[in-house]
Amino acid sequence: TVHVAWIDAREGKKEPRTFAARSTDGGRTVAKNVKVGENTCVCCRTALTTASDGTVYLAWRDVLEGNIRETVVARSTDGGQSYSAPVIVGNDRWVFPGCPHRPASLGVDKHGRLYVVWYTEGTDETPAIYLATSDDRGQTFTPKRRLSASKGTFPDHPQVAVDGEGRVVVVWEEQSPVRREVVMSYSFDRGRTFSSPQKLNDQKGHSPTVAMNHRGLVALAWVEEVMQRKQTVLQTVWLPDFQRVTGETR
């Protein structure tokens, strides 16, 4: 089964909504579109993940009254035919009268724990990357924890990958007037502790993404700018070996 989610304004240019659809025949046909979110931030892309029990999770940024922008998650327990009402993840209370262009990222382990990583500036207008988890299929979330640590840079565009055992890898950008770095932080204990962020790139880097298979092989990619030329860089990390080398995480 293929699940797809997107944002469109078929009901009016000033009324973007979150929609989802599914294909149960390998993409040959697509079932009817399902409207999931009513008040969607038009520029923050959707994120999807599926659990081993078939639960589908869909995240987007909701716009509440007063231009409050919250990351929310809805779930489907019937294979994508319908979705629950969205649940606010971090209660950031971020007021922003514009387009952040910063989507959330999702992952789920074999025990059903849902991981959500997102960017917000909160009530104190401090840019930061946060993570929260849910053990009840997205009905409630743990208090958010901050992953970005640097005080001299601007964290941006986080992405998360999770394997079945609950090993978690998060990548994002760290920007300043003189440097632009891609950093990684990881957890071997289902998000209880995380390593300090580690720099990955040699040149100015941006737009990171990450994927991980069931054996703990992580693929990280980003764009680097070298002498007015852009190149895509791919790096692989074997987490079991990495864990033996680094010992316990901080």
C-alpha cells in the first residue's frame, strides 16, 4: 500500500488544507482524497510514516487563531481510509505571521514508539530543533526536548531516521554569518539520551536528509557549495560499529 500526503487549496487560494490518499494496487489506481487538516500552513511540507501494525502517521504545521503555528500529527488505523483529529505535539505557541518553510520529520520503531522532530522558535523566539515521542499511537506526546545545542548558530531543516530497535539519527543545518554546517545527533536507547551534535560536512553544507535500514546502516546526504559549484555528498555510517567506538551517548 502506498500512502501520499500533500497540501492544496482546492477550496480557495487562502484556505490551504492537508490531504491524503492511498493506493492498494501498487500505484495503478488511487483511492479518493481524504481531507485531514483544515488550517494548514501552506509552505511547511507534510511528513508521513507507517508503523509495523499498519498505523499511518501524518504531520503538518497547523495555523491556530492569532497566527500560532503548531506541529500536529493525525493517525489512521484503517489503512489510510480516514484519519483522527490532529494532536498538537510541542505546544510551542509560536506566533509567526508568515511562511516558516520548515516541515516536521517522523519515524517509528517496531515497538510502536513514534518520534517527531521539528523546528520552532516558541514564545521566546529562539530558533531550535526539538524531539518528542508518543507511545499511545499519537494520542499524547512527551514533553519536547531540545536537540540543537549551539548558541552561535541558527539551526534549521531537521530530518529523522529510526530503525526497528529504536536507534534514532537526526540531522539538521547549523548556520551563522561565516559558516554553514550539517550536523548529526544520534540515540541508541529509543530517544532517552542523545549524543552531542557532530559536524559532517567539509564545505558549506545545507539541505540534509537521512535514511536508515533495519541493520543500522545510515545514509546521510546533503548539498555542499565549493567555489560557486554545488555538489551532493553521500556519507554512510554503520551504527553498530559506531556504538562500539563511541561508547555510551551523552
